[in-house]
Amino acid sequence: MRYFLVFFIIVSCSNVIGKESEKNPENLCKIAINEYTDYQVMGIYGSPLESEWHPVAAYILVKEMYRFKVLWKKFNYKSPPWRFDFVEMTGGKTVVFVYNLKTRFNYCAGPNSFYVKKK
């Protein structure tokens, strides 16, 4: 009987967690890329479960890309309150890191690094 009760509690809690995860708001960084740049989001760079990259972590990643000669071109674009750091890799893929200049924490409601392509 205990095993059934424990199993029932686990199943009921997993249903609650699953319903809450469906209510995730739209990623604001993804919307900002599509609205303010000439690029369109194709997918998430990294894990969709991660929160946003800190600018220092992205800087270290770009530095490693330079070191391994994967990086072809890097450029920045600002459209207040957003800052976009574009990285074009030698294989033809483009990654963008998005930062909000006003809000410093949890501004995207999800990840802030995406694969993009020109519109």
C-alpha cells in the first residue's frame, strides 16, 4: 500500500510540474532579434534549459573561438535597450548573444544565445 501511495504522489507532482512548464512565457531575446535586427532565429545555441549567458562567459567563449580558429567575423549591434553580439563561424553558422542594457538578470525568460540566419 505504501508503494502505491508513493507512486501516486510522484505521478501527481509530475503532472503539476509538467503543466507549469507549458506556461513558459515567450523568450524576449528571441522576439528582440526578430524585431530589431535583419536576422531570424533558427534555434538555441546551447541548452534550452540554461538561463542566459553572462557577458563575461560569452567573451571567454569568443576568445576560445579565436584561439581554435573557428571564428570568421564578430560584430556588435545596439538597439536600446538591447545589445546584440554576432559571431560568424567558419562553417557558415552565425550565433548571436543578446543582452538587455537596463535589466541585468533574467531578462530573456530563457536562453540568450541563438543560431540565426539573414532574413
